[in-house]
Amino acid sequence: QSVLTQPPSVSGAPGQRVTISCTGSSSNIGAGYDVHWYQHLPGTAPKLLIYGNINRPSGVPDRFSGSKSGTSASLAITGLQAEDEADYYCQSYDSSLSGNWVFGGGTKLTVL
Amino acid sequence: EVQLVESGGGLVQPGGSLRLSCAASGFTFSSYVMHWVRQAPGKGLEYVSGISSNGGNTSYANSVKGRFTISRDNSKNTLYLQMGSLRADDMAVYYCARRGRQWLVLDYWGQGTLVTVSS
């Protein structure tokens, strides 16, 4: 069971908007630690998508956006494209755990 | 271009040992904190271990503490993970990743190396 909770799956048609939630607690997201998002295609290296809650690395389309409020964060993807079909993970930091780095369980995005 | 290339994975029996390596290039390796993250079959990403830029500080997830040892050789631009007392639930793809300078984020990852624990 992951420290950060994500829905196992979401889906949307091409062109639509989807959101993926990431729920934590008072020892991680709620403590003020930033949330970051990764895109992962099986067999490839995970790719940083959003860092510091809302920032996109260069090269990431502005169709991807992040937000954070309280003990939760969200990733929004607008104008869905077939190439967006992948697994998405949130990540933060937890002051109460050994190792401290925590991930969500991952969300499989299916583009219908 | 930042590149991280893992190696050393393979089949090992329960209770056995294995050493993973991660060769880094395209950046000043000795200036960055490095980490290992794993993904078991059908599961999500799980943090394993991290090491400071000079190797003086390390951290481990509870699940591997006492069995795994992270280290680095900055003269060879290489990160290591020595794994011992391996169990079936250690079976996973192991990724090395670079921590970003400003944020608690993993900004570059390798493609991973598969560790299979089976008799």
C-alpha cells in the first residue's frame, strides 16, 4: 500500500481533459513538501513531468499542468493524445518514514 | 546529454547477493545526490536508497535496511547497490536516478535493470 494514494486508472477520449489525484497526509504533502509527477512507459526510463507542484521541465508540453492544495495534488492533461497513454506517478517527501521519499501507487491512463 | 545506464541485474537464488551498477555521463556526477528506485512486477515505484554527492550520507527504505548497501565511486562516475539476503519480494526492475539540485525530485532516470529472485 503506497503512502500517496492515486486512482488505479483513468481514461479519456482524444482531445478531452483528464485529471489524476494524489492524496497524502500531514507528514508529507500536508507538511508542505512539494509534489512531483512522472510519466512512465513500460520498459523505458520514467520521465519527470511536473516538479515543484506546478513547474514543467523544458520540453514538456503545456497540456500538462499540476496543482497542490492541502494534503492533495493533481495532474491535469488537456487535449489528450494517444501518446499520453502511460502510467503516471506522484512523488513527495515524508518526514516520518525511513528513506523519506514516497511515491503514489501509479495511475494507468488509457486514451480511448 | 545526461545518461544513466544500469547493469548487473540477473537471476539470483533466494538468500543470494547481487551488485548493481549505474554508469553516469553527461553531467558532473560528483556534484549530485543519487538514488535507487525499484518497480516490482505489476506494482508501482518504490524508493530503495539514496547517497549524498560525496558518499558520506546514505538512506534506505525500511524494506531493504540492513540488507542493501549503496555506494558510489566518483572517480569512475558510477553508482552501486550491493544487495544481500535477497528475497522473492526484492524481484523488480531497479532504476538509478539523479536528484535535482534545487528540488527533492528525480530529474533523470536510467532504463533499469531486472533482478529476478527465484530458485
